[in-house]
Amino acid sequence: MTVFGVILPAAVGHFDPTAALAHRLQERGHHPVFLMVRDWQQRVEAEGFGYHPVLEEECPAGTWAGILEKMSALDGQANLKYTLEYYEREAHALFRDVPAAVEAQGIEALLVDQTVFAGSTVAEHLGLPFVTLCCALALNRELDIPPSSSPWGYQPNRWGRLRNRLGYTALDWLTRKLRRTLQQQRTRWQLPPLARWNGTYSPFAQISQQPQAFDFPRQQLPRHFHYTGPIRGPSHSRAPAFPFDRLNGRPLLYASLGTIQNRRLEIFKTIAAACAGLEVQLAIAHGGGLDDNTVAQLPGRPIAVAYAPQLEVIRRSAAVITHAGLNTTLDALAHGLPVVALPLVHEQPAIARRILWTGTGAALWPSELNPTSLRSLISEVLEDPTYRQAAGRIKQAIDQSGGVNRAADVCEQVFLTRKPVPA
């Protein structure tokens, strides 16, 4: 049995796949301990995992919802700036808190989300093997691949590489304070300096939720990078209710903006207005971002719930409308459903580009979004069979990628051998 610590962002989109992997490892006799902010203690313990608090000075109990609310209200560069400032505070706190947690809990290995950039430095300092888990779009850099924060398509030529190089240079400038924080701590702990951002990921194993078919062609991934496809499993928390009895037999469209960008009332109104002019039924999961009065005013009176049993609803759907978050996108493709993407922030534009590149759906950028343009795009995706055919090809790739079982196998090999696990 291995006691392994889990370090990840306090966000549902990262927690759910991580919890699925932790459950599978728990079933195999290992003991996960989640190192998270205090507001997530109840959720972690409801899943049957060990818990140890971190960031108590920076995020005391009752404050995390406010951080998410502010993040959800920001767009573009303002959102990126706020997120990077949080990463810097988080790094300082994890350098302080994780060593004590490891000692208190008897932790022997770490499972670290790829967006927790301090994780590798802590693991190296403590001499622990660790696995990098990419719950969001894989961040690994190479010049043929546009930065994950950009809306650029795949263009493997001289111009595309120049554009990407400039993009990575700009990203380096934006993340300079975070990089300085990491370098300073590594100096204090007498660790070698980071030569590049890819050095913040595990030298033992890196696991991505993407199937390889849903990524641009990569040439420079390490041998220990594993495309496992979506990491899913039964939750030990009670599934949210959904009024399936209200389904009326028309083609069902499921719409979700995730759990962070879920207060975008105008976007929900636009989705509802677009669908009201079509022979479809709309179901919206708004993540608690809309109150009952607002829901009652949505055009076409769609089914609207705070949270939905997403996989169950998607199984009954004809297509999915999403902010291009990776989890919802992969859940749709895992069921062979085409996607209408409305990317907003973070890596969502880059995911939308992969949707376009694979032909599995269509996308509208914020400046193009209105009921008329969205209605036209939804009709195209529903009526053109090539979208569903492309989604079916990705479904087949997902079915062959191994999912949570393969991810658990990789983790166990790292825990057991403390050596790199080749794909």
C-alpha cells in the first residue's frame, strides 16, 4: 500500500477526474490524502479520502467561493492576470504547507495536477516520486503547438512556429513572477534551477485526459507521457437530481458553461434564445449561477438545473453546447456527440481549435456570439452528418485509450518502482 498525497486546484473540473483516479487506486489498496483548501474538506471526506488542509492563511474557511466568483467575472487578460497572481500565492503556501503535511500523513508519493506548478519543486525537495495529471489541456510546450492560452490553430510551418515562439515569449513575461518564485525556492532547497517550464512536470509519468486523437500532432513529448483519455468513475457523492420526466421526445441539446464561468447570464440567454427557434429541447446546467427568477425568464422555457448528472443527460442528447471546457467536451465525444463550442477564457479557445481541427464540432468566438449566429451553427452541427462521424472517430479513440484503469496502472508502477514509466 502507498500513501499518496494529491495536490490540485480547488475546482470541480479538476477534482472529479482526480477523484475518479484516486478511487481506482483506493480500490487497489492505496490510500489517497487530498491536500486542499479548508472549504473542500467536506467534499473530499464525502468521497472517502483522507484530507489535510493547505493554504489556510491565504484561503481560510468560507473564502473560496469569493475567489471563484471573482475569477468567473473576469475575461481575457484580466482573468489570466488574476489566475497567475493566485498561482504565485499558491506556490508560496505549498512550499510552506506540503512538507509538514507529508510528514504528518506519512505520504510516500504525490499525484500533482499539471497546473500546480510548485508541485514538482516540493516533490524533488522531499525526494518523493510523483505523477503529473493533466486534467485540463496538456500544457507541454513545443514550437509546433500553439500556447494553450492562445486561440491559434495548428500551423506547422515557419510562420506558425514564429507566431508560437512569440506567444510563448509573451507567456514567459506574464509568468515571470511565478517563475522567479519557483527559482528562489529551488535555490533555498539547493535544487537545480528550472531550465524550462516543461521541467515542472514529472520525470516519472505524465497522464493526460485527452486521447491522442484529440490533440495536435506532437513530436517532443517525453516517453513517459500517457494519453489515457477521459478519467471517469462512479462518484461516492450523491448524484444531482434531473427531471428526466420533462423530456418531450425532441432532440435534446445539453448546455453547460462549467463551474467557473457559470454566472454568464447573457450567454445562457443567448443559448436559450437560439434554441427557442429550433425544433429541439434544451437542458441547461448552470452550476448555481442563475436564480429561479432568472431561469423563469429564459426564452423557450428550457430545463434548467444547477447541476446535472452530466453523463446521464449527455447519453440522451443529440449534441452538446459547451464553453469548451475539457471535461464536458470529452464527455460529449466519448458518447460520439458533436460539440458547439463557445470558448471564453483559459485554455478553452485552444480546446475549441482542437474541436475544429478534428471536425467534431463548430465554434463561435465571443465577438461573434448572438442568437442568430448560434442558431445557425447549432442547425449546421445537427444536420451535417460529418460532425457526428468525426465525433464517432474520437469516441473510438477514447474507447481504446485505457481511461482510469490505464491511469491507475501508470501511477502504481511509479509508486512501486520510483522509475519513469514509458508509454
